[in-house]
Amino acid sequence: MISLKNSRILFLSVSFFQYEKSITQKLIDLGAEVDFYDERPYNSNFSKGIIRFNKKLYQLQIHLYYQRILKEIQHKKYNYFLLIKGEAVPEFFLKKIKEHNPEVQTIYYNFDSLEEYPKLVPLLKYFDKKFTFDRKDAHDYGLHFRPLFYLDEYKNAKTDQDSQNLDICFIGSAHTDRYLIGEKIKKIADESKLRTYFYYYAMGRFVFLLKKIFDKKLKYFNPKKISFKKLSHHQIIDFYKRSKAILDINKPFQNGLTIRTFEALAMGKKLITTNLDVINYPFYTPQNIYAVDRNNIDIELGFFQSEFKELDEKTLYMMSLDSWVECLFIKDQDQYWKK
């Protein structure tokens, strides 16, 4: 077990399904003193949409918010500054952090593709260590490659085989071609008498309407199949417990693996994924993972007839949040993940 005892960490992150809170708690558990700030000045669905599509409309609010943060931390000295994503973070703030803490080690992590968020590229120069979950971005921008992780509660969730009443379960945000692919897979599953559960989530009606303007594929979504209620981790785990396999539909331009990949495998669940790059990861085995070509969708029923092949402890550790923290703060894992 690594230790961050006596370390002071300034941590800013976009809010993403409470994972930022789990990361904060993990850092505290490892002995660090953590000051966490949401990178957005507001977290309403309306403000999230504005910041994502045109943050200039919130420029004054963003400026005042980061000035307030600087005032609150002006007398503190940090060993580390960790930023995840940085959609709203202004460059003047990053400059000031280094001025106030010349010895601080700055760490950047991104769980989205820079192809989708090119405006984040200028932020990279402010960081000593830069990580991405995307193998292509790691190559193109000279970044360390570190996939995402699972939370401890997923690994610790016990599954009773007798309680499994679903063959395929999908829970995810509504974006890009997810609905189109999901409906094709559901049709195949229905014809094969497989039991399914699909849950498409949108963070709010306004944000979803904004997305529909820029993403024409969203017009195909059946409004009755979209939920604006966010599921908790415990609710997701309960659905996963009931399932034989978890379906993962990545964004078509995204090479990095979603966090659902690691949660499903940590629970001992089979994975069906449209991310074909999954075959290049150390934990890949066709017994556990079925890679689907989103342009030629087909599912072999034999995949459901074999049991999940248990992962060894080293593999499980490398996929964990503990390992993720160790990679960012202690030593990169390029040799393991890039091989």
C-alpha cells in the first residue's frame, strides 16, 4: 500500500458521477491533506451546458470563482496540484498556482479524448506530469498512458449466481450513437431470447437539447427511453449483480476505455464492448470480453454459455483506484499499460 502521509494536495476536478469524491477520500485514506474544488463555478445542468458549449458566456463568473479560490488558498503550501480534465479552468489560475507554490508538483489527468475537447490542449504545458486514458492521445501528445479504474465497492460486491435474471445490462449517458447501437443489440438479444435492461441517462433536459443541436444522431433517441435521474453506485451495482454481461458503448471517436469496463470486470462480469482497442489491454481474454464492431454488430450466443474467467490479484490491483493514485503520484505505469 502506498502512502501520501504529510502531503498537502490541491485537487480540482470536473464533477463526474461522484468519482471525484471517491478520489478525494482515497487520497485522505492514504494520509494526505486535501483541498478539493469543483472546477466549475456552478453545477446546475444549465451551467454545465453553457460551460461545455461556450464558456465565454460565463467568463466573468469563472474569473471571480477562481479568484476566490486563490484568495482562500493564498497562505497554503502544497506538495501536489492535481487537475482532472479542466474544462472551466482559466490559464491565469494555473500560472498563479505555480507562482505561489514554486515547488509544487503539478499533475494532469484526462478521461476524455482531446479530439473531442481540443481546447484542453493548451493546458498541458502547465503540468509536470500529464496522463490520459486514451492510448492515441498518449502517443500524439507525448502523455503518460493510464486507463481508468474501479472503486472498491465494485470489487467487494458479492454476486449470487442464482439471483441473475439479466443476460445483458447497459447503464450509461445518452450521447452519440449509443441509442442506435443499443437498440440493434437489444433487437438481437430479443430474437435470441436474452434478457436485457437498458438505462440511458441525460444530465438534464436543457443540456440534452443543446447536445441534440450539435449531435444529429441524438434525434433518433426515443424520449420515453431517456431518464434524467442519475443512478447511484449502489443502484448500478445492484443491476450489475443481476446481470451475466455488461454492455459498454464507447463514443465512436474515443479510444480510451470507459470506467464501466473496469467496474464490470472487477465484479466478475462479462463485458460486451464496442471499443475494439480492448484487445490490446493486459487483462483481455475472449472468454470475458466480447468486442463488437459498431459498424457490423453481431453477438455470438456461445459467449453467454461459458463462465467468467477470474482475474489474478495483480491484474485486479493494476485496474484499481489505489493503482491509479500510485501511478499519478508515485511512478508511471507506461511499461505495464503500453506493452
